[in-house]
Amino acid sequence: MKRIVEEIIVSLYKNELFKIGTFKLTSGKISPYYLDLRSLPSYPNLYKKFMTFAVELLKSLNVEFDVVAGIETAGIVHASYLGCLLDKPIVYIRKKPKEHGTRRLVEGNILGKKVLLVDDVATTGGSLEHGVKAIVNEGGLVNYALVLIDRLEGASQRLRKYGVQLLSVLNIDEIIETLRHNNLLSDEELALIEQYREKETRKPIDF
């Protein structure tokens, strides 16, 4: 298991899906690193390995659900792949209601069903919270959310308010430690990331 995790992380780095620089995140934060998981499906072998690992995680934790729901836009691709691997129905959640037709946020049938909410990266959890509310408003039940990578910046605590447990295939601690162990980050890069993460850890979580 540890070997597979290391292979995935090193591949993310070598395919430039983990980037160092200055990036503005969806949350508005300015980060010295970025996880480009929207491009992950462009690397089918790596993507298959990543999603197979996600399936094994769900099975090992005995997570029960009827439907897989992806959050627009990146989460839709991952939810679709996961749903196919698990032979589960797939729905998706819009960022805002479409201006014609049913005007629904959730596209698909979730009434009375247990829903696994899926997205690519968790930061503060704003998109995941939106997804949880949309599912509940449509009569669905959500106990678990799954992301490919958790940046560990408050999303888990945010979802806990709704009784939802956040699961992640990887988290940023694992990624940084693996890249450091393989000498893939310079001392300067490690220092920038550490400074950012220390600042975010000290910052009070305010939702």
C-alpha cells in the first residue's frame, strides 16, 4: 500500500500535476503550491491507479452509498469514473441552477438515497458544503464526501457540522513528506510550503 501511494505521488509530481509557484485558489487564498487534478484524466494509467486506490479505500472503510454525486466541474469526471468502477448510479451537482428546464441543482435521482459526494481537492470545503446542502434539499442523504486530495485547511471540520465525514485518497502531509523523501523539492520550496501551511494552521477556522 505504501509503495502504491509513493508511486502515485511521484507520478503526480513528474507529470506536473503538483506545481510550485504562486496560485490563487477557488477559496481566494494565495498558495505556493497547486494540485492540478483537472488534468489527471489526461494520464490514464496514473488516473486508473488513483481511482482504483479510491475504490479500495471505500471498501476498506465499509462506506455504504447508493449514488455517486460529482460537483461541477472537476468532481463530475471523478464521480463518473468511480461510479463506473463500482457499478453505481451517477448524478452531478451544478454550481448554480440552470436558467431553463427544471432549474435543479442536482441532475439525477437521489430522493431517499444515500449519496457519496465527490470532488477533486478539498481546501476550506465551500464547494463540498454547497454539494451537501443541494443533496439534502433534493431529499438525499449524505454521510460521506470523498476527495482525491485534502489540503487539510478546514474542509473536514466544515463538513462535520452537517454530520458528514470527509475521506481523502491522499492528503497534503503525505504528498509533501513523500516528495521530500525522494528529494524532489528544494529546501527553498519546502520552506515556502511550510510557512504557508503553518500560517493556515494557526488561522482560526471561520465558516
